[in-house]
Amino acid sequence: MTDTCLHQEGAGRVVRLGSKKLENQFKEGDLVILSAASCQDCHYCKTGHPAYCSNHAAVTLRANEPNFVLASDKSKVIGGGYFGQSSFANPTPVKVTCAANVTKMIKNVEELIKYAPLGCGIMTGAGAITHVGDCKPDDVVAVIGLGGVGLAGIAAAKHRGVKNIIAVDLVPSRIELAKFMGATHFLHSSPDALQDKDLQTALRELTPGQLGCTHILDTSPSVAVLAACLEALQNNGTLLQVGVKPVGAKLDLDLLTHMVHGRRLVGVIEGDRDPAEALPELVQRCKDGTLPIDKLLKNYPVQQFDAARQAMEKGEVIKGVLVW
């Protein structure tokens, strides 16, 4: 159970352990960052891919697990299991696999607050570039959508030394922020800005020799954007899909053309990272300046959660952090 957190990603202080067997990993007062739960017993968990846990739905979506009983009224049970922690609460019950112990890296809860958003979107964008795409200096990387996921991908590409990083968004202010994060080329993708060009053509024109991108990170909800990204790839290029498309959405794909160009479409969850390994790495990158997390965040008292949501929807804020 932790005492400072927010929705499906968060951070806080351990206030109570569920059993003595956890004492080799945590103690009361430890500082933790929260991510998604996993069973730690299936094939994928045991081979270093807990994001694809066979029991993902069971451990992350059950609304009443974990739960705890109110001390003041033993008949009242509080539950919430989304992501295994449902951290839109204070305190919150947390499955142990959600929590990465970062006590040795962080001075206090006040410092911890800025690392609260690392456990979902930031880990996803960074891991897609560094671990799934394994992007290297001579690659040509485009990032579509410059929210927290996309900007984390931009920073990760810069960290990897990628020489050509293309930032794409509808919002000019986010493109400006991507410049600070390490992007080298920029594309305002509104219909007015593109004029008579389609997205794939505009992207290709920004690449060396107009060959296209070796990697594209698509964070958008649009199937049409996904299709355009495939066409903007070089031969043997990789499209990293992290944007959630509508349920039941289908992609119309010319399979012969797809095969001839050797292109890859890869779905990515949580950056295919183990949070216990990834989150301390990301904290260190924040500390050494290669992931300038401060530029992405704005803190809000929890009572202002609706204002935080609206600011994010308008593009005024990248990541709103709710603080108790």
C-alpha cells in the first residue's frame, strides 16, 4: 500500500506490507514508482517480457483486487485493480509486481513526485525506441504524436545518438518542445500545413535521399495515420505501434507490396520492459539530463483533476501530475 499516487502510473511511499515475505524487497517508508502488474509465473514473465503476461487481464483489470478493509469500519472493503493498483486514490492497495523500489536513488517524497509518470507512457515511448526498435545512430526515426509517449521516444532516440529524428504533431508548441528534447527535423501535420501533400510524402521528403524512415513510432489513435506510416518506411523499416486504435479497427494492407518492401509492423506494450529494471534506469536518465522530465510535467492538487485533464486534452500540458 502506498500513500502518494495517481491513475495507472504513480509513485509514493510504502505505508504497509501485505505479508512478511515481501520484507526482502521492501520496507515501510520505501519510495516506489508504480507500473503495471504481472503474474511473474507465465512463460512471458519468466523470459523477461512481463508486458505480455499471459494473465495480464486477470492481474490488471479486476476491479476489486487488491483490496483492503477500512480500520474505522470493518464492513467496508475498498478495492481497485486497474493496472494492478488503480492509483487514483490515497492510500491505494498495490500488487507487489507493480512497484519498483527507488529508495536509494531519491531523497524524499517531494523529489519522487516528478518521477510518478515514468511507469506507463514514458516507459512505453522510451522502451519502444531503445529495446524494441533498438535504434542506432545511422537510423532515421520519426515520432508521430508528441505527447508524453512520443516525447519520451524523441529523448530516447537522442540518447541513442540517432542523427535524424523527425518530430510530427498537429500542435506547434509540442513541436517546439520536441526540438528541445532532441528532434532534428519537424513536420506540422495539420491539413493546412501539409497543403496538397499526404503524410507519407511529407515524411519521406525529410529523410536522407527521400528513402523514408528506418523506424516510425506511431502514438496516434488513427488507422489512417498507421497506414501512412507504413508507406513512409524504407525497405526493411519498422513501424512501432503504441497508439491504441479503436476496438475492432482493421488495416487494409497490400500484402504483396508489404512483403516486397520487407517492412515490419510491431505492436508495443509498455516498451516491452520489466518495470523493476526499466524504472530505475529512467530515473537515472532524468537525473543525468538525457530525459528532461521536468519539461513534460505540471503538478495539480488532486482536487483539480478535471482541470488537469482538460489542459492535457487541449495540448497545454503534456503530463498532468495529481498530488495528494
